[in-house]
Amino acid sequence: MTAGLSDTPPGRPIGLAFVGCGFMADYYRTCLPIHAGRLFVAGAFDRDAGRMASYRACWGDRTYGSLDEALADPAVEIVVNLTDPHSHAAVSHAAIAAGRHVYSEKPLGMTYAQARGVRDAARRQGVLLSGAPCVLLGEAAQTLWKAVREERAGRVRLVYAEIDDGMIHRLDRSSWTSPSGKPWPAAGEFEVGCTYEHAGYVVAILAGLFGPVRRITAFSALLVPDKGVGAGGLAPDFSVGCLEFDGGIVARLTNSVVAPYDHRLRIVGDEGVLELGEVWDFAAPVRLRRRAGSRLARWSERRLGYAPRTRLRPVRASHNGWRRRYPDMDWLCGVRDMAEALREGRRPRLDDDFAVHITEVTELLQHPERRPRPSAVESSFAAPTPMPWAMETGR
């Protein structure tokens, strides 16, 4: 069994095994230099020898001959599960049984029951479990969270959020390749569904800001059954849900690969509206539209439907310095937080209960027919803490 919560020496880098060498593995690997001295890749494995060979040729990392070999490597403390979504639960169970801590790409399982099973197995084995998406830990979400804590928009009443990607099945995707040459997995994305793939980015931010979702009223549909890929049935390509939180806060979340591209998140309070224009960009600005303050604000809100916007000072600007070299999101920041949790003897911010909750909410959004509507959400979690560099008070 790997090192326990309090057994990991401070300052020693934590070894990772990437299981799954597909499209997303390259983006995780690209972010590794950001965490130099804290994380290192001990090796990688993929059941597809071709994918694994192209990964090795691109990055030069060691690759394993089997999953068992990867899990037996004493240098591996955290398994980063980057397999296809239908394999997430099985691979996580195997890693947990081998005594390895697990960070899983979303979803933790394809059902709430699967996700609970992974969590319960990790607890029985005494290992940590954490999962994507890590967007809550990024600078943009932390800036938004700080603004909510400081009530910059007053008491929050309503949230509007979109994850619409446009009709991507009609686009030329020939250039959508990862650094090691993997094509964007269109068939898998359409078969799993845009809600399973994308809703978690918003749900994770809102759950961090407002706590667990208590009730959901959702609708989903497959609007374009023929996308020209895949032999199996395709998942819904549109979903919309109303999420109810404690304190009377309601969020409307829309997912689609039909409507024009829109990744906005707007938090409506008594004194204004907080806006994040792109939830997939850690350096995206957070803006505040104040209500009826100056004469210009009152005129703009009455005549134009909005008030002038003020860009809020980001809690940290580090991401801006490496945007040209790295992806817009630091895909490894959740793994880094898990490694720090091992060193510090604490739970990860995106802990097992948080990952289970994201999975349950996502399932209810994509498959509302599985429960009566509105649906009570069964899972819950202890509130995560903001990142230390986001705790400064003042405006």
C-alpha cells in the first residue's frame, strides 16, 4: 500500500501514473512543468499500444506493459485516470485495490451508484480519491468566489450558466489534434453526451460557491440523431436544468452541441451581476455590473438592459504569464492539490464526496427520466476551502 495521509515527507515530489494515453493525457502532460518539483510522471499505460507509443514518442515518459505493472510500480502514489468515461469506475477500482490514491477524470462513474461504489472502495482501502473538473481551483473561479463572499453583487438570487458549443458535428475537425497527434474523439464525445462531458465545469463552480445542490428539475433531448460518427446510439445533445441550493438560490444550466458557442456564467444579486465570460479559461476576467448607482448606470440599465461593467482585480495573475505555452486551464492543478493534501494530512479540496455529488447532479441533468421530477439530490459534501492565495480580504 502506498504512503498514508501523514507518511509523505514534505517537499518530495509525488509520482503519478497516467492511465489512458489518449487526447486528454497530452493536455495533462503539457501542464507538468508548472508543477516541477511537486509532481512527476513515473510512467503511463494505455490498453491501445498505438496510443501509448505515440504518447511515449511525444513525451519520452516510461510506459508500462500492463495496468498491473503500472499499479505495482513503487514510484506511483497517485493514479491519474484518463481513460474513456465508461472505463473510469473499473480502472479506479483496480488502482484502489492496489493501494494507490486516485484522481479521476469526470465523471467518477457513469451513474451515481457507480460513483458511490468507487468512493466507498477508496474509504475501505484507506486511500484518497479526488476528481475533475478542477476548474474551481483556477484563478477565474477563485476571483468569482471571492466576489461572492464579499457580496460585491449583494445577496445572490439567481444564476444563469451556459455550456453551448455550437454544432461541432458540422465543423471541420481535421485540425483538432493533441500534441502527440491524437484526434479529438468525436464518436466517444457524442456517445457519452455533452452534459456528461461538460456540465461538471459549471456544477463544480456553483457547488463550491453555494454548497450542495438540493433539488433538480431537468429536461434533455437528442436533437440531431445523425452526427456522422459512431455506430451506437448517441446521448442527448441538449439539456437544461434548474438547480436549487440552500438559501433560495436557483441556477439555470444549459448544455448543448447545437446552440451557438456560449460559456458564460452570470450570478445575479440584489446589487448587481457578476459575469464570467468563459468557464474554460483560468485567466478569464470577472466583471461586475452594478445596479442603479450613478445616473449613467440607471440610464444604461433602463434603456440598454445592462449597467456599465467593472473588471474585478484577479486574486492571482500567474496564469496569464504562461497562456501561450500551456492550455487555458491547468489540468493538473487538481492533482497538485491532492498531492499537497497527502503532504499536509488533509482531504483534497475536490474530495470523494464532492466528486460523487458532481456525478449525481450530472446524471440527473442528462437522464432526468431516471427519477421523479423535480428530483431530490441525495449526495452532499463538506464545503471546500478557497485556495490560500485567494483568501485576501478587501477590494
